[in-house]
Amino acid sequence: MQITKRNVSLVVDDSLMRVYIAAPQPTGRYPAILFYSDIYQLGSPITRLADHLAGYGYVVAAPEIFHRIEPIGTVIEPNDLGRMQGNDAARRTAIAHYDADAQALIEFFKQESQKPESNIDPQKIGTMGFCIGGHLAFRAAFLSEVKAAVCCYPTGIHNGKLGRGVADTLSRMGEIRGELLLVFGSIDPHVPAEARETIVQGLQNAQVSYAFSLYEGANHTFMRDDGDRFDPVATDRVWAEVTAFLSRVFQG
């Protein structure tokens, strides 16, 4: 379906957070998805992914994850210098601030849904993210409102690397009440086999409902269409999985 695109601003802890929103154009009520970028923020490879999901019937809201550090509208280039900039912004952001942003977006969904013209179904909230955003989507699932979380090659879950300090993600898995879909590439150096095993073991111990997909020959960030690690075949297969997963969860 056709979509609309806009930007809104939310103030979180006295910091202005830009949120890119892609939504279905037809009138109706749709599930809302908190959509997290990688360390490069909201460049066109990420907004294209957000637009793609919106076309399947979801209100997709993508925040600038480093809004406390970087100026509004900052798109970090995916090169050596950009990698330094993005990783440094990630390192300097408090884990509690990431969590506060998730809560703010959930509250935004709820408040928007009360407007007569709203297209958000507040009973159907999910999240999706990539790389660091996959970890943020995982943590967003700690919130009771989140029914579904899609985590694409999430980094740092296994070792607590996320922001300033050590993330307690592994120890809090038992707080997840929704369902998870985890997507990894088999040759991802940031989330090797032992890291994936740690995550899966934690989910099993916490009795979390999850699905796990490993794409053979796929590297880290294989869904970004602007780099040499882009895998269009694997990406198409992921989208088929994601849309089927979200449809099942929200129709259940």
C-alpha cells in the first residue's frame, strides 16, 4: 500500500528527539512499530527499510538514537570516520537514556491513538531494529506494551556492550512478555556463534517465546543496501519472515 512520511519532535529529558514516521496512507487502525536504526542514524538505507515495513500496514516511528549528542538531522556516514563517530556516540549515551527514549515513544503511540484522526492501534505495539538498534529493540521488549520484537543482527546483548556502563540485558530477559524474532548472519564478526548461543540460552532459561533465523553466508548489516555486505536475497527472505511474524502476533 502507499504510505505517508513525516517528522515529529519529542522532548525526552529536555533533549529534542526527531522521529521519522512512515505510515499507511489508507484510512484505518494499524499496529505501531518502534523502529531503531544502526549507529549511522536515519540515513536513506534505514528510512527505506522503515518505508518498506510501513507499506505492509504498520505505523513505523524511527527515532534519532543519539539525539542527546548529535544535532537534529545528523546522518552519520557509513565509512571509517562515521564508524568512529557513531560508536563514540553510542559509548557516551547512558543506557538509561536509551530506555527512556523507548518509553517516550510508547507514550507517544498511546497519546496519538486517542486522537480521532489517529491511525494507531494502541493494543498492537511492536519494535524492530538493526545492529545497536537490534539491541535497543530487544530492550524495548521489556516494556509490557510491546507484543512483538524483531532484532536484526543485534550487537552487545551477549556482553552488555550498548552505551555508558554495562547493559543488564541478559539478566532482564525474564521481563519480556511479547514474542521475539532474532535474525543473524552466519559470518557476522560482531555476533559470532558463541554470542548467539549465549543469547539463545538466556532466552530459553527465561522461557521467552522466540524464533531464531541464521542466514548462511550473510555478514553484519546485510540488510543495508548501500554497502558491499548487502545481501538482497537474504534481505528479501528476512522481510518475508518479518511480515509473517508480525502479522501472526498482531492477529493472534
